[in-house]
Amino acid sequence: MMKAPILTITIILFSFIHSHAQNINLHGRVIDTDNNIIIGATIQCFQHDSLLINGSISDEKGHFSIQLSHKGDYKLKVSYIGYETNTSLWKNIQREINIGDIILTNTSINLHEISITAQQTIHTANKLIIYPTKQQLHHSVGGYEALAHLLIPTLEVDPFKKTISMKEGSVIACINGRQASEEEIKNINSNDIVRIDFYDHGHSAFPDKYAVIDYILKSKDAGGTISMNGEQHLNRATGSYDISGQFFKKKSEVAFYISDAYNNFTIGQGSTSNTQFISPNNILIRKNEILPSKQWSNTVSSYLNYSYKNQGNHFYTALHYNIGKTQDKNNSVQSYNNQKGQHNVQDFSQMNNINPGIELFYNGTFNRKQTLKVTLSSDYNYNKYIRDYSETVSPDQNSYSTNITENYFFLKLFASYAKTFANNGILSTSFIYIQNNSHTEQLSQNATNKKDYLKYGGGSLHFVYQQTIEKVSFRLRWANSMETQKSKNNRTIQRFNLYPQLSFDYRISHEQYLQLVAQYSHDTPRMAWLTDTEQQIDPLQIRRGNPNLKNRHVLQIIFSYSIDKKWATLIPQIAYCPLFNYLYESVIRENNIYVHSYATGGTLQYFRPYLTLKLKLIPQILTIKLNTGWEKQWYTTWRKNSITNWIYNVNLLFMHKDFIASADIYAPTKTLGFGDTTKTPLTYHFNLGYTLRNFNIQFGTRNPFSIITKHIELITPCYRNYTDSYIPRTEDHVFYIKANYRFNFGKKYDFSKPNIENTSKSAILKAY
């Protein structure tokens, strides 16, 4: 805090003493490796290595200027929090000189001795840089909570479900520039967070994602850390427990993680449904009520990795091994309008999964502002799916079973190259290749064994160019992909896709920004939907795959304005999106059997004006975020329809000393799935927490005073289903407690994590 006054006094003294001497002007600009302007960097000019001659601060354009009183040799030091200090020697300076751009490299510097008492947010051409406060990090257990406590206006973060989302598109999370898994983000030591970079309109290293969150962590060179976490529901046998550790020595790191998550409870009151089977002569109506049914699951996850870093290079290898088992019982009673009595139904399903995997990663920085990233990942899944169904109406019984085994192999290659030019433009190109192979063997009663395989692979090539000129920056992406799908009957289907993107950012002032984004993208159907297999749901229904599904194509146009003050942030936004080849569930009637499948060819479009307001009611203590707007969706399947939503969501955060409290309220919504619509009532969440040194404890509840019933409708020409879904103690009356203890040993270390994703995969087509 004393650096600025000392620097000011030094400048005044030297200006007075040398007022009659000839001044030499030294000026330039400070940017980072992504060509982002760095505002507020400290520039210091020394002579004889230690004598401070003059200094400056980079302005809102990244520019700085230093007056030198005489000719000679000077050492220039440029520093900024979260970046490596740049030191350069300038010999025999005789006249005014423009030293050009000084590029600072991201680092995870050790800032344990520095406390940031006020959240600092910096807008650059392509990202939002946020420095969390000491209080925010003090109350955060892991990366999800640290991000949630920032209340970023356009971002929705749910630490309970461990999700990060935006209305505009998909979001991925990274650690120090590398894509991270859900477990990695959860295990982040919040005290190691230097800052969080939010690329709200994409990142050149991840051209297929709409937005990127990057956690920049501190750098350490020895020692380690051990963390233990536990989360337990208080009125249901559901919980998760884990231990993780990192050990560091110089340039090397070893990390491990082991967790166990379980469910073991009986659903009391379940869903009720009314299904209409329509034929030319009559309408068969079936009413179904779910009885108390037991749900059980257990998943063990683990990873182990080794990482090595030196100047300009980063290598690591990661291994993971996951085992999961799920058993679900759905007991119900059914009645039909053309029969007397009730049908007693028992529907038992079991899924086993074994999933080992490996990942190799390299990141290199070269001369002339060039970077190269290469990732090779592969995993194997052994899946076994068993389903036993029985339907009894005295004195008859109808039953059948399904037994499927699957071997699923996945391979992904990612390579990215980026070059920064003299005009500060950045050109990057990325190649992504993905291969999925699924081999299944199905055994069913009264049927012969059926073997099937599905191979789905594709490669995509992305080009991104980004340029900033004064207050205007733009980003142009051009990408194309080729996908090939092949099934057992040797039918080969190829798809070629183009998806460009263009974004403009205009900085009106240091506090005001305009943004315009237009992008065209596509989504690939799930593997299970593309199979040739079918599964029997009940005596009246089957589910069948459709190998002829097309990719969904989306055009998205978003215009937003933002103004950021010390006490408030306001962001009005307008979004319009037409969608082509909309994928929806279809139901047709074949020989008195109703076949559920998937179809493409529908259309969907939405229009959404939206307003976000973030207010610091009591700075550093009480903050509120308000989202309000209106959304209209028009969609076409076999008929035309529309959905209207009024949006009003509130997030409130209170932090004072060692205590924290939060409350979230979300308006009722009506959402569109795959041709079906779901109505969800108003929901709300509360959370209380206390932190003492390295120990954190939290108590939370979700919808404690409500009965959350979701109403789901699926309507087709020959089939109609109306369901009221109620899952007590899962959607409502949820009470849980979380505890975390973390301790460090030895010297400070580099908190690096492997790029391990949840890689459990399956292409088994299930009845539900």
C-alpha cells in the first residue's frame, strides 16, 4: 500500500532537481500472451540496478510513458499481479524511444503475503479478469464455490450440482489454461486462486466452446497439500467422501484423488402419469402410480498423474480408474379404462461400469510468440445393463428381461497452434479428431442373441483470427468437420458441417462495453440414439434407435451492453436464435405396438430480451444479483407450438468475518426437451457456512417448505403422456451438511491438476 506514495514522491523530487535538463521519453504498451491489454501494470525504471529513477502505470489502453532526465543505461521492470515480472536492459539511450509491446506471461505467483480486500474486475478485449477478495476465498471450498461467490452477472454456477452454465452456450472450466474435469474444479484449493479469467465469447485454444472459465493458481516449488471432503444428506442416505493430495519437488508434481459417492434410499411418493394410446377405433387410457421403490448406487473414482514443467514446456501424463454400479427399482400400479382391476408392475434395472483411461498432454511456448498444445486421451468402458420387467394382473403374468454387455472405446486427439503477429493480431488453428467404437451383445428372453456395433468418428479443423484496433476488437472463427458413422449392416453415413463465428467488442469507455456475437454451430446426436437396436419398454411400447438422425444446426445472434461501476454492474442483452433439424422424440404405431424413436427435421427459434443487475448493497459484505427478462420459443415437430417464460431470478450473498450465508430464488419455468415440455415451479436454496483456519463447515437446504412437482407432457398424433414427477428429498426437502479440512506441508508448491474428465460412456439404448 506504500508503493504508490513513495513512487509519487520520487517522481516529484527528480522532476524538480532536473527541471532544466533535457528529458528523454520512454514509452510503450503492456499486453499479455493472448494480446489482451493490461491496465494498471507497474512500470519502474532503475539505474545501477537498484536506484529508482522514475515510474508509471499503464493506462486503459495499456500504454505508459516515462520521462528520463539524461542519457545512459537503464533497467526497466514491468510487473502486474498474476503475471511474471518482465525485466529488460536498455543501453545507451540517447533520445526518445518507443520500446513497443512488453508481453507479460501468466504465472501462478505466490501471493500468500498479499490480501486483496476489494474484488477487482478488469475488462479486456476478449475476457473478464476477476481478482477474488480474501473474504471470498476464505469461505470457498473448491472452485465451484469460489466462482459462485463472485456472482458474475452472465454466469450461472451451482456448487451443489457442480455445474457452470450460460444461457448462450456451453462453458468449460480450465486450470492454468488446461481443460479440467468436475473433480479437479471441486478440489481446487481456493487459497491458491490468484484470479479467474472469464472468456465470455470463446477462447482461441477451445474453438468449439462458447465460453471458457480459467482458474489461474499460485506457483509453488516444494511441499504438498492433503485435502479431505465430506458431504452428507441429513434426511436421506446419500453422500460423497473423498481425499486428494499433491506433492511437489522443483519442476515435478504428483497428484492423486480417490472418492466414493453413494445413494441408498427408498422413494416414498413417486410420479403419476396418464397415457393415451390412440388407434383408429378407440383410445386406450392407462393410469400409472409409482409406489415406494428403492434406489441404490455406488461410484468410486480415482486418478493419478505426473507433471513436469520447465521454461517454455509442460508435460504430463494422467491415469484414471472409475467403477460404478446402479440399481433402481420402480414398483407401480396401473389401471386401464377397458379393464377391471389393477396391474402390479415391478421394473428392476441395473447398470455396471468399469472405466480405465489415460491422457498425455504437452504445452510449449516458442520464439516469435508461438505456442503449441497437443492432447491425446483414450479410455475404455465395460458396461453391463440388466433389466427385469414383470406385470401381474390376477391370474396372468407378463414378464421379460434384457441383458446387454458393451465394450466401448474412445480416442481423442487435440492439437492447437497459435501465432501472435507484429500488429498484435493472433492467428490460431486447431485440429480435433474423435473416435467412438461401441460393440454390444444383447440377450433377451424368447429371442436369439443379437450383436451390434457402431463406429462414429470425425475430425474438425478450426481457424481463429483475433485483432484489436484502438477501442474495437473482433474475433473471426471458421471451422468445418467431417463425421463418419458405420453400423453392423455396413451402412455408412457421412456428415459435413461448417460453423463460423464473428464477434465484435467496442469499448465506449473504461466502464462501458458493447458486444455483438453471431455464430453458427451444430450438435451431434448421442451415440445411443444412432444404434440399430431396440428395447422393449412394456407390453405396449418399445424404444428404437435411428441411424439416420441429422446434426442439429444453430444460428445464434446476441447483442449486449454492459456498464460496470464500483457499486453496480448492469447488462441488458437481446438474443435471437433459429435452430434447424430440431431433434425430438417421435411415437408411431406398428401392429398395435407404439414405437418410441427420435427424429430430426423440426425447427425451433427463440427471442429473449434479458437484464442482469449486480448490486453491492454493503461493499464486501452483502451483494445481490438480479436476472429478469422475457423469453418466447416457437417450435415445430409434427405440429406448431410455442412457450413463453417470464424470468426473475435472485441471488443474495452475505459474508462477514468467518460467516457466510447465501440465498437463491428461481422463477417457475417451462422448458422444451425433445418434443416434450416440462413445467417446474418456483425453487429456492439456502446455505450457511463457517470457516475456522483450514476447516470449513456448511449447512444447506433446497426447497425445504415446498413440494416440487414437475409436470411433463409429450403429445404426438397417436400417443399422449401427461406425467407429474415428484421425487421427495431429491428435488425438495433436501438438507445436507458439508465439511472440508485441508492442510499444507513443506514449502509452497505448484497446484497443478491433470486434465481428467468424467469419461464413463455408453451407447446402450435403454428403455428409459
